[in-house]
Amino acid sequence: MTMSSKSNHLLALQAAIQLKHQCRPVHRESVFVHETAGAQETVWKGNVEVFDLTGHKVAKICYAWQHIQDDGDVKIFTILGNHFIDSPNRAVQAAILMDKQPAPYPRRNLRP
């Protein structure tokens, strides 16, 4: 990634954080994450950008990254840090879990 494209990448993530979470993000670092499942099958790998937040009511940190989907669209993930999500790895795991949640079963009136 060239310096210009890296800068544009960070600006896009900062803008997404600012819009979604109504606070000011300041880039701290990039962390490479490689998340595997089962027999070491890669679920996701790439850089997660870590941002310090100013002005958010609760969170002090946000983890963000872009994912290019199969159709070419770019999806931006912004995951706020908390006592459960305390690292870039945990942020990716949370995003995977949220994306893979099964649809709720329809409520049925069960009678014996």
C-alpha cells in the first residue's frame, strides 16, 4: 500500500468512526490479525487500525478495518473497545460472531 492509499484508507476509517460513533478518532497503530477456525482454516486476515477516541460517552478506543466483499463492495467495520473487546483480535472475533449469528426462530404457539 502506498503512503497516499494508506492515508486515504485511514481517512475513510476515521470518517466512518466519526459518523457512526459521534466522536473524534486519532490513529494509534496498525495491528495484523490472522483469525483461524477449525483445522487452521483462515476466517479473516488483515490489518486492524486502532484509534484512540475523544468525545465518546463510554469508549476510549475503536478498532476499524475494511473488507472487500465478493461483489467488490467495501464494508467498513468499526468496533468500540470495552471490557470484552480489548484487542484487535477480539474486535475481529466479535465482528465474525455478529455476522454469523443465526436468524431467530419464529415464535410459535406451542401447545401440548
